[in-house]
Amino acid sequence: MAVNRFGPNFPRLFVAALFQELSFSLLIHAPGYFSELGATEGRIGLLYSACALVSLLFRPLLGRILDLTHRRTVILVAAAGNVIVLFALSFTSVWGPLLWGLFLFQRTMQLALFTTILTYGADSIPMERRTQGLAIFGLSGLIPIAVGGYAGDVLIEATGFSGLFLAAAATSLLSWFVVWTLPVLPVRGRQPRRSFWAAFAQRTLLPLWFITLLFAIGMEAMFTFTRTFVEDRQVGTTGLFFGVYGLVAATTRILGGRFYDRVRHRPLLTASIAGFGVGLGFMAIAQSVPVLLVASVVMATAHGAAFPLLSSEVVNRARVNERGSAMATFTALFDVALLAGAPSVGFLIDGFSYLLAFSATGAVLIVGALVYQAWDRTLDPAMLVAEEIME
């Protein structure tokens, strides 16, 4: 597959995203550092909850910045901030206000980079290949997940956590240099810009916000509780589950991506979200490794299709001048799921069982997919693609 099918900027943007996501993936080891400094699990959880809250509060401002400023400029500024704060974190040695401030700032830069790079990609990929392009672009996030965990273990063993933070800073800096070579993409549309909240409340986007939130809750339930689930059930391992998950999700992106722009998105998106719910159902009843792997394969296949379909639909429906606000809202829903959805699933596990928690979450996704299908069909098809003018 020739990557230039997705525009001349795609290869460099993919590499920039790959380096940036590798920087983020190394930080999955950060809780180990906080624990080493004496923080309890409760305090670490409180820090991550604060990060999610700050992220949500920052989204409206980020959306307006993206609507008014060149994406390349935002990426360069945020990446520079990310490099500086990671360098500073490598010299911290005390759990306290300074570390909290640095980590909250790093997470803010991280969300700005993720949202803006994704938006730049949507701007630069030709509309007729946008869904396939976003599917392939998503590999820049899946590959570092597999690499970051192992690379982090090696770095910590050899250099300690300071080396981990410096390596994360270095990969973010490499991304900055690649972004520097990218052109500015001035994007404007004929329709005037509105406020962030007007873009959020756009009628054609509401069904997408609804189904994205449900998908995000399902994902957070899986990512948050798989490790404790396999230990509780004594079936399989976390590494086996996510190894299969990553491989299948990536394969789905590569093989399925070429078809996404040729079929109607609504039925495929409905089937993908419902499929993720079915996968959670298999997870709920898993008492053996084969059933656990079936759950992994089903959810990974659904994930591989759902994310590029959702992001492509958001871009297609949003006004061109409000694409930044729309993408900021889209990514914010995953923070909402982490802040509210994951604890809700956790309470169900504590109060009842994994069987009830996973099966109930899966049922919500299946019913929600059908609600989305019916809701979205009520919209005028002519309203579902925004007018695009790029100069």
C-alpha cells in the first residue's frame, strides 16, 4: 500500500505520531515511580483522576485554539512543553506539589498533542480515503503500546526512572524535529466559526458523541480491569490478552481499512460497537484461555474498525472551521469514560462480580448501538457531510 495515497504529508506525520506515542507509552511505568517515592495506590489514583479532570476543563480552550491557530504551530509548542516537563520530571525525587504540577502539565501537553496530530492528519488526508487513512494512521498509536511496556522495563532496569523520563523526552524531541519539516495547512470553510459549545451541540454530531462515550466506557472497562480479572479468574495472562488484542486490532486496521471508505459507515459502526459489547460478554463468562482469547479477538476487531469510523464521521460532519473543537470533544469523551465510567464498572465488580459488571457493560453497548442506529437514521443525509474548502 502506497502511503502517498493519503497525501504527501502522511509519511512524516505518521513518523512524528509514532515517536510522540512512544513517548506517551513509556509513561505507563510512571505509577511505579510514584510508588517508589512513597505514594499509595489511592494517592496515585487521585493524581490520575485530577489529570482526567484537568483534561476535561482544558478541552474547550484547546478546541478554540485549534479553530483559530495552525495545527503545526500547536504541535510544535505542545511538543516543546512536553520535552521540557519530561526533562524536569527526571530530576524530581519527592512526592509532593512540584511533582503533581509537573505531571498535570505533562498530561495536558499530551492531550494537546494527541488531539492536534489527529486533527492535522484528518486535514491532510483526502476525503475520499479519509477513513482508510485514519485507520492506518492509528497504527502509530498501537505499535508503541506493544513497544513501550517492554522498552520501559529495560530502561528502568538499566538507568532507573530518570532514564525513563529522559528517553520519553528524547522521543518527543525527535517528533518535534519531524513536525518542523511539515507544512502549515491553512484550512477554512465558508461557514462562520461558532463557539465551542455550539459546535458541541451540533445536531448531526450528537449521535456520534453518544456512541463514542459508550465505546469509550467499554474500552476503559477492558483496559482498567483486565489485569485484575485474569488474576481473579486464574485464566490466561494480561500479556497474552493484550498481545492478541494488539495484533488483531492492527491487522483489522490494515486489511479492513481499504473497505471503510467504500461502505456506509452507520451499519458498520453499529455492528462494531455492538461487537465490542459481545466481546465483553465473552469476557464475563471466560473460565478458560480459549474463551478469553475469543473475547480479545472480538473486541480487538471491533476496536480496529470503530475508532477510524468514529473519527472520520466526526471530521466529515463538523464544520471545517470548527474541526478542532469537534476533535477536542471527541477525544474528551474518553476522559469522561475514565473519570465516570471506569469507577462505575469498578463498583459493580466490588459489589457483585466480574460476570455482572462485564455482561452489564456489554449489554449497554449493544442496546446503545441500536439506539444510535435509530437516532442517526432520523438525520437528513444531506446534513451529514460538511462543506469542505481547503486552501
